[in-house]
Amino acid sequence: MEPYQIENVLSLLITAAASLTALWMITRVWIHRRSRIGSGDLQKIVEAMQNLRDSVDSMRLEVGDVAERLEFTERVLAQLANDDRTPRPRIPPA
């Protein structure tokens, strides 16, 4: 094996060892912080998630109502546009 190949292999091994060490340290910190979450904190998170779900459900209902009203309005306007007996509305100048 040539000297430059040995240098490349050593460089690769050092980089891999440094990367694994960094991952190990990050994992330890993550586990340590994760274990600090108390039951009170967890309850707050659960309540916040439930409030978000309730808000999203409420918004879905409102969007559904608005979509139904828009669809109805579009149908009425289409009927008026197709009805020759209905006089065209005058739009006042701005």
C-alpha cells in the first residue's frame, strides 16, 4: 500500500471516529434532556395538542360552511346569468 493511500485511510478513520463520537455525544444529551420532561410538562403538551386539534376541527367546519355558501352563490349567479328575463344589474361608476 502506498504512503498516500495509508494517509487517506487514516484520514477516513479519524473522520469516522470523530463523527461517531459527535453522534454519541448528541444522543447522550438528547436522552438526558428527554428524561427531564416531567409529568406536568407532558400534561401541558397534551393539553396544547388537544387545543390545536379543537381549533383545526373548528376551522374545518367554518371552511366547509364557507365552501357551501360559495357554491350556492355560484349556482345562483350562474342561473341569473343564463336567465334572459332578469335585467342586467347596473354597476354604479366608482
